[in-house]
Amino acid sequence: MDTTLLRIENLSKTFATVKANDNISLEVNKGEVVALLGENGAGKSTLVKSVFGLVKPDSGTITIKGEVIEAGDTAAAIRHGIGMVHQHFQLVPVMSVAENIILGDEPHKGAFISYAEARESVKELSDKFGLDIDPDAIVEDLPVGLQQRVEILKALRKNVDLLILDEPTAVLTPQEIEELLQVIRNLSSQGVGIIFITHKLREVLAVADRIVVLRNGKSVGTATPKESTESSLAQLMIGREVIFRLDKKEAKPGAVVLEIEDLYVKDDRKLMSVNGLSLSLHAGEILGVAGVEGNGQRELVEALTGMRPTVKGSFSILGEVATGKNPRAIHTMGVSHVPEDREKDGLIATLSIDENLVLNQYKNPPFAKGWIRNIAAVNSYAEKMIEKFDVRTPSGKYPINSLSGGNKQKVVIAREMSQDSKIIIASQPTRGIDIGSIEFIHNQLLASRDSGVAVLLVSAELDEILSISDRIAVMYGGKIVAILDPHDVDRTQIGRLMAGATQ
């Protein structure tokens, strides 16, 4: 009996001068979890989009359950039992969770849509897969992690034989990741085949049956978790040895450069999200903020960068009160900001890569003289940043949306970390980034710290918080509940504090 769900044979796809997929062949069997590994721009998303019909390959065949499907036909892929959770959300922000999940397949009672049945079906799905979420919540009011849950439930609502997960854990907390990995195990035990794209080697080793590695658009090897380590997989991905243990010097904290006093901030639902928070950040240190998503981290960062008003309390930058100032004024005071959501707050989709790299400086020399833009200076600067931060693109003149998610993040990182800032506020800076780029970004943050810059690092990655922070502030319920020394704690202790346990 043939158990093959998916067979890809000699698939190739070229965009402009970039060969995204180069003669790739791949199989997925019933109940098998195949992890697809590779650097940003290695061709992973292009490959699965070809399977789902979102991209039409130049050559090659895609066979599902023994039947060759027409390339570029998403409807045919869905009819054949393929579901996909996209790297970038495919949600309608102003609609509720239930409305998003049933969109296009609404339950009816007579001539009308049965919203009661829709809510009930969402609740049943949530309970079944352990992805608790309020069906009546408006999607745009949800934090990123909960929006990801909506995407997963939306795909699971259809009876899929093959589920494609394109970076599904990039926006999840450690607890949510463990829940999702259990969902994956449950689905595979029921015969569902899964293609799982991730940069997180720990997850691959925990859940995959087989690992396929792409590099520069080609399949460069396969492995199994039993015969692999994080180091061996990283080397296969990147083509060189990756240093997992950072060469971290002892921090030499200086004066306080960011002082937060009794700060209160509301979220989009007008509920208090930051509740009397006080915190000090010193020059020459990395202060990691750990917390389960939805405990006020996003609102705190937005308030500190001028993107959200405060209710009461204050914060000062280099001794000057900054409460109530707009984002440009706070940037001018010496603050760089790597936002949590690069698509919404970090980039302008209609502009080129070059233009996005100078968004904070386009009015300043040498990029402008009066009202006249110096295009040559912009292009020259962008070329240097693209090379330094290894942004995979044929040219900076291409639109920013031509880049993979990880390469978009590199553009944001390059822009914010290449300025003469006194403070860097980095919210999820390595989200959706491959292991080689994570290593590079961590070294850049440490270099900034060693040069006297203060770094406020907000991350859902406990390994990141533990490895790079000089102090760890645990946030729960909108407050700092503990300040910890990373040398004296482990993942379990921090995880408990993040869940609301007392020390």
C-alpha cells in the first residue's frame, strides 16, 4: 500500500535573477513530520507555496495521493486535502476570531449565517487542539501570538491530509510552542502528513521524523533527529560551523540612561496593560524582559518609543523627560527601535529595500540636501548595509516585499543598529531569523553593549534571554515581578515566574 501523500519531482523556480528552487525532489508520507530547514532565502517558503498553488514553478511535478495537480492552482490543492499556515498572517483584522476561521465556509441556518454555530465550532476546535482563544475577540486587538493561533485553527478546521506550517512558532511563547508541538504529534498519529518549516533546531529535534535541508535553493542533505545534533544541522544549513556559546565579556554598566517610574499604559481594548511598572536601564548592559505574550510587553515598548500614549507615570531618556513625545522626537533623543511586528511597524511595503534602510535618516545629510534627495548616497549606503547584514537580494532597488520574512527582519536590524544610538529597544529581534543570522545579531547586540549602548531586549525566547542578558526582568500582569541574574536561574524558574508564580 502506497503511503506517499506528496511527491515533488525536480521542481525549479526563478525570480528575476534568483533561483529560489533548483531541481528539488521531496516526499512526505502519511503520518510523517518532515522538517524543512534552511537559512533565510534558502527557498523553503517558495517550495511550500508551490505545493499550495500560490507560486507556479517553472518546471517539475507535484503529485498528491498519486494524482499530479496543476501548478499554481490553490483551489485544487485544497480539494486534495492540503492546508497551510502562512508565515505572514492571512487574517481580516476588523473581524472576530470566529468570523476569520469560518470565512469562505460559513455555517448557515436557513438563508443566514449561524454565528452561534460558528462560535461553537471554534470553541470545539480550541478545546480539541489545546489552542485556547476567545471566538468573539477582534483579531486586530489580539497580540501576535494569539493571531497565530487563529491561523492554525483556520487551517485545522478543514479535514487536511497534509498540513504545511511555514514558521508557525516564530511568534509563540515557549509554553505555546510546546502546545503546538503536541498538536503536531497528535495530528501525525492520526495519519496527517506535516511539512514543518522552522529555524529553531530544538523544535526540529523534538518533533520531526525526517529533516530536509535547503541551501541556496538546492536540497543539500537529509537527516533524522536520532543521527543529528543542533551543531550538525546548523553546519548543514549554513555550510560552516556555528558557535552556539557566545563569547561574552563581563558587562560594565554605567549611568542610568532610561528610567521608568510607575508607568501605566492601556492596550487597544482600553484595558490597563502596563500596571505601575518601574525599571532602570544602564548604559553598557543588556536588560532582557521575559514574559508570556500579552502581559504588557508590547504596550510597554510602544509607550517607550512614542507609539502609544501613557495613562500616568513617566519615563526619562538620558535625564530628559520623554513621556508624551512622538516617535521621531524619541528617536532624535538617541533611541533605536526594532519593533515586534516588522510588517506593520518596521517597514513600508510600497518602498524599495534601499528606501527602507534610510527611513529614519532620509531627511538628513548625506541622504538629502534641503528638499532634494541624494539617491546615489542612499544607494551606496544601502549596498554597504545589505552586504554587512547579509540581506539576500540581487539589488537594493527591489521592493521590500520581494524579500523573505527573515531578510525583511535583517533590513530592520541593519537600519536600527547602524545608527549612533544611546539606547536600543529590541522587541523580538530574532523572530523568524535563521541560526546563522541569530548568531550575527547577538554579536551585534553585544558589540553595542560593549561600546556603551544600553539594550532593552524583549523576547519570548528564553534561550536568547538567558544567553545574552546581563540582567533579566520578568514581566507578569503588566508589572516587573522579579529582577534576576542569568547566572543564577534556569528556564524552569523563569517559566514559573512568567506564569505568575511567586519566587
